Amino acid sequence: MTFKRALTALAAVAALSAGATAVAPTESAEAVPPFGGQVQNVGSQPVFITYNLANPWSAEAILSPGGISDGFRDADGFYVESGCRATYLFPPATIAYSRTTPGWVKINNTQYAVVNYSC
């Protein structure tokens, strides 16, 4: 993780913890993972992620709190369970999203998702 990406993650944690909908933008090149989509779990609970959204449970992994998905594989999404909430953003974008309905949240090949997950 580069220094700028670490600062972006810290800003995202602070913004999501405070309930804010914005973080300081960074250079877009810093937010793009090397081999496709990537997920960072800034919450206190594990998050299900998938590397194949076409058949998500065949290529799923559990991302521990504080973890970052494998940068050498293209993460395609993360799962929101019934009764849980995912607040997430895609730096350098400054808008945070929230989802409480169960299902997969798609991540495209150029997104770095910072997720705060709670149940």
C-alpha cells in the first residue's frame, strides 16, 4: 500500500465513522488497484467479497476487519447480509453510499471500495 493510499484509507475511515459523506480526494491513479477492483474493510466485522460476480459464491472470500482484498485478483463485489448495513465509497470520489438491502454490491475494474460493514 502506498503512502497516499494509506492516507486515503485513513480519511475514509474517519469520514465513515463520523457519518460524513465526503473525504478529501486524491490522485485518481492512487485509487486504481493494479489488477482490477479492490475492497478494503474499514469496519469491525468481516465482509464477504467475490472475485467472480457471475457466480459469486464460487469465488468468494472473507475479508477480515482492516483487510484489503488481493491486489493481484480482480474483486468484483461485496455482499450485504440481511439485517446489516454497508457504508462505502470509491476514492477519489467524495460521496459515500449506504446499503441495507441484502445482495451483492458490484465493483468495476477501476474501483477501490472502502467499506464499513456492521450488523
